[in-house]
Amino acid sequence: MGIPEKEQTPMTYKEYATWPEGKRCEVLDGKIISMAPSPTPEHQSVSIQLSIEFGSYLRGKDCSVLAAPIDVYLFEDYQNEWIDEKVRNWVCPDLIVVCDKNKIQKNRIVGAPDLVVEILSPATAKIDRMDKRLAYGRARVKEYWIVDPANRLVEVYLPRNGSLELHNVYNHKDSIPVRVLKGLTIDLRKIFQDEA
């Protein structure tokens, strides 16, 4: 989807909050990086299955799992004063795990999640692998997953040398140990359920 000329000027969250309900975008450094259309059924199936696995494990624990759409102020700190007019970086990951409840505000997450999951689509692949991965690294996200439903793979990125670097690639028959949630392993056969 093309970005209207007017919206290419540096944007703040305050301006974004005036948009009609249901119209969403993601912004880094005041620039719109994504105005993706609604996700496909395949994307939603993977998202729901991951939500079930994380949600079941986290029930009664200190961390929370949240699914899109939820805006995340990556570089703000809930302990410091922040105002929407000055926020020029927010994303809407497909799935996040947040272990500091103070980051969960009324309408958004303020600060980096512990784990971020992005589910690829043809329109978002480059953004998820480059722009967002670099931003998540700068924000000190502890674990980043890129889920590829088409190829039934999951790429896991972990912090190294100040950025998020590829740690491992898992196929649809593997299980992934979740680094930020000790004791949780995700069996990808439960996530990619259409296996022949």
C-alpha cells in the first residue's frame, strides 16, 4: 500500500492517534515503515497457536503475552516522563512477551518487550529482517523470532555485540527453547499444524 505524500513528513504518535480506528502503521525515526493490509488466514493461524503456547505457559506467572494489534514505544522508558507528541518510534509486533508489568500501559507498551515475534508476509519480510531487527537490537530486546509460515521455519535472533544476530533456524519439526522463559520449549509441530 502506498504511503500518502502528506504522511511522509516526520510523524508523532499524537498525530497517529487522530487516524480513523482500524487504520494502522508502524514508525521508526518519524518515518512510516509499514502500512500492511490485514494478515492472511495462515498468518493468523500461526499467531493464534503461538499465543496459545505462550499464554498457557505464562498463566499465573509474572510475564504476559500480547498479540497484535498493540503499539510498542520501543525507546521510551515508563519511569521517565514521555509524551505522545515527542514519540517518533513505535511498532506493532505480531506477538510480544513482557516481563515488567510497568511497561504495560493503558493503550500501549512503553519500553522494549523481552521477546518479540514477527510473522513474515511478502509485504513485511524486508522490514522485519532489516529495519525492525536493527530497531529491536537498539532497544535491547532480549530475543527476536522471525516466523516464516510459507517455508515453515523460525529464525531466532539473540543479542550479540550490541545487535540482534541470528542464533539458529528451526524447521517445522523442531522444538525451540525460549531463552527469556526458562523451562518453556515451543514444539513447532503445534504451530505449523497443516503438516502433510
